[in-house]
Amino acid sequence: HDASEILTGDLPTPIKYHNEAIKTSYKEIERNACLRLLTFLPDELKASYEPLLIQEDPDVCAYVKAADKLSAYIKCIEERKAGNNEFISAEAQILEVLKKNSLPEVAYFMNCFIPSFELTLDELGAMN
């Protein structure tokens, strides 16, 4: 999912999706970066990795996007806990998106794992 960012860097979502022309252009840039990454692989691995880098499986994409949102949410929690209030608004927005996600795995992760990200290291250690 993020392999192309090795070459392109990470472009913030609001910029990537600002309009259809930018979205289309950036998708092409990502595709070209993935094709370039394939050139770095030994010939015997290229056929195995090409579908992973180039073709998008809609079922897999749903999980990847969910994982991306969960990762962003955890980042916001960590930043807020560190006193960086700049992430409070983003945290609330991402939480609303995650609440609307229909994947049962997202609900499970939110219920079972997210609460531990609110704990301090001492609190985590006391759980054992």
C-alpha cells in the first residue's frame, strides 16, 4: 500500500484528493513509482511482486484503508498524550470515520486494542 512512498514521499490526504485531476495524476505517479520499484528486484521475484504493487484488489483495499485510518488514529492519540493539542481535531475526525466503518475487524480492534493506547507505560506494565 505505501511502497510507492519510498520514492514519492507521503502526500497528505487533503492534497491527494483535492480534485479529480490531482487524484488521477497522483495515482499515476504512485503507479510509476511501483513500476520503478519492480526494477530493483531480482528477475526471479518480479512476477511475484508485480501483482502486489500494481493491481488493486478491492477487498484488500478496504482492509488496507482501515489499517491506515487505525494507524492515523493511534498517532493522534500518542500526540495528544504527549501534549500536542494540534492533533485533537484530527483525532475526533478520524474516530468518526472509524465508527462508520462496517468491517467487524475495525470494531474489534477499536474495542480490544485502542483502550491500551490510552494507558501509560506503568499502567500497561501493571496489567501483567
